[in-house]
Amino acid sequence: MKLPDAIAVMSLPNAVLFPQAVLPLHVFAPRYRAMLKDALETNRMFSVALMREEPQPGQPEPEPCDVACVGIVRAAVKLGDGTSNVLLQGYSRVRFTGFREDKPYRVATIEELPSRHASCAKTNALAATVSELVELRGTGKKSLVEDSLKALTSVHDPEVLADFSALLLLPDFRQKQEILETVDLRVRLRKLVRLFQSEIEQLKGHRQASTEQSGEDFGPN
């Protein structure tokens, strides 16, 4: 599928879309209703971009980050109040190279960002390490996320593994955005290894501290 030269941009403060992932959206702002209508009448595509900063009341909306993901509308249900529920599936990383002002919503000219080093022995070895850390990290509770993580450890595509691991496990949207912006897949996997190893060490420290505290509170039997 060929990407268009320009794409509509939905800027959000708390969402990062990755290729192949599905993002549920409730479209309610008038400009984004117009954007959705235009997308459904043409190529069914628009991009989701994380805002550079948290929006502040009374201040102009922050600019979107330069790197985002173009998605394809897989389902759209218009509600009685004019808003819509949408399922947007990520298709490709892109970089915004400029903006046009001829619509009530942002339209960006784009360049596609295909991954580098997507298939080689080093990439596969790093992916195996990430898979092991995902299994160690887990969520600690039964949930749809836990089920997804179990399925993820059997994924053989390093790129899918990297992106979905970031999506499901990284707690901070800025960390997710950093992974989205990392075009070199080997570097992306290395970043995830460092982040997951650090988090696992922190979890071990918290558990040890909790155990020691429990011993202090109750004393010997």
C-alpha cells in the first residue's frame, strides 16, 4: 500500500500509535469529526501524534512530535450526538516534513520511516533477550494485557516484538514515543533491554524492601 504525500494529523496528549497495533478512539472535537469524514471518503487514513508537551488550560495546543504513525480506519461507528467510535490500526512510521493550513485540522507532508536492520543475527539475538525480559517482567495479574504478553513471547518477528512490548509494558508515553522514533531496530531493541532490565531490578528492590519491612513489623514467631 502506498502512503499519500500528505496526511491528516490527530494530536493527542496521551496516545502513541505503533504499526500493526489497534487504537480505539472516540472522535468528538468538530475539527476531528471533519477529519474523520474526509478520511472515510478518501483513503481511510490519518495519523496519531503525541503532543510535545502536556496541554495547559488557556494556552495554545502544543505542537505534535515530528515522528508519528499513520493508521488505517478499520471500523467507525457514528453515534447519535455526531461523535464517532473508531478503531485505527497502525500502518507505518512517518516523519512530518511540513504542515498545510487548508483544513480545519492539521495536514502534514510526510516521509515514510522504514526500519533498518530488520533482519540479521544480531537483531534476532536482541529480540530473544527482549522476549525473555518480557516474560520475566509480566504484569503480575490476570488480564487481557497478561494474555497478550504471553502471546508476545512466541512472536518471531523482532519488529512486532519490539513495538508491542513498548506499547504494552512501558508506563510512560514519552518512553513509548522514544521507541517509536527509533528507526534502527537493533537500537530500538537495545533500548528496550535497558529499560526492562532497569524496571526488573527496581521491582526486585521493592519486593526485597517489602519483605524486610514485613519482618520488622511482625517480628520473629
